[in-house]
Amino acid sequence: MQKRKNNNGVFYVVISLVAVLAIVSGAVAYSVSQNVNVEGDYNYYEAEGQPTPPIVEEELGGMPGPNIMNGINVHGPITYGSGSYIATSSSGSASTLSKKDLEKYLISFTSNVNAYTFTMPATSTMLSLLTETGGTREWLIHNATTTAATTLTVAAGGGMDLVSVTSDDDVIDGGEFTELKCTHIPYLDANNEDVMCIVNELANSD
């Protein structure tokens, strides 16, 4: 007589697995549809019937830091020097520009004498602004005195070489501007000059 196989063990195993799956499914369904009690306004988007939050596209901009090691392409207008402005005056005949002065982009000066001289600082100060060889920085200097004969002269500091297209570009007539662009350069011959500044006087054209 053939013996019957006892499948009760397999049956109980299947029943146990079905029960476990039912419990897990119920727990998941409960966790999705459960009510959340909070104070204040709260939007719960996982439950059915809740509206999907709109996608808001924002234009973000940022810089990785003060040092950019690669060339950049800017697809749009550039504005720089904003808020970098100093207006000053003096009753003397000369003064030396400080690092604080040169941290501004636009220097507007009104003189109470017929001839005034701005002397650039020595290279110890300039190299704190132009720390690397080849580093360049520029300023716009305005002689805000309304009398044309009242001049403002830009003079070189120690270890600095001033260059220009004409020999009198370093003299700014009243009401006019000068572009000043300085570059940290290697020592030039025996003069030990490590800052070169281009002085370019801009005459009124209107």
C-alpha cells in the first residue's frame, strides 16, 4: 500500500508567509494614510487626494570663492565697482593715497588750492592689493574741482613706474577724469620697480 505524503508542514509555511505579507502590507498602507497632527500649517503630500506642490524655477547665482582659476564666459552685462566710491577734499597741497583709499574704485577729489598732488603708496602697500605677479587693478580718479586751472597730479610711489601716452597724462585738469591701471610686474632692471601704473587722462569731449 502506497504511503501518503504529509504536506501539512509545507501548508503551514505557506500560510505563515501569507500572514507576514498581509501584516507588512497593512503597516505600509497605514503609514501612508495615517493622519499627522502638528501645530500650525502643514501640507502632507503623501496621502491620496493631496495636491502636488508646484515646481518653482528660480534663477540662482553664486561664486565658488574669491579665486577663480579658469577663464569664464559671462553671457550678459557686467557691472563692477558699485558702491566703491570715495569723495574727499583737502586744504593742503599734497597727500599719499592709503590702502583704504585704493580699496575704492572711484576716487573723487576736490582741491582748495590751485595745484594738488596725489602720491601713490609704496609697493609694500600696493603689493597687498596686487599679491601675484601679473595681477592688475584699476581706478577712476576725478578732479571734481570746477575750475579747469585747478589741477590734480598723480605721482608715483616708491618702487613704482608711471607710464602714459603723453608726458602730462598724470595731470588732471579741473572737472576731468583719469584712468589709473596698476599691474604687479617683476623687477625692472636696476630700478627694482615691481608695480607699473598706466595713467590715461580723459578730456571732456562734449
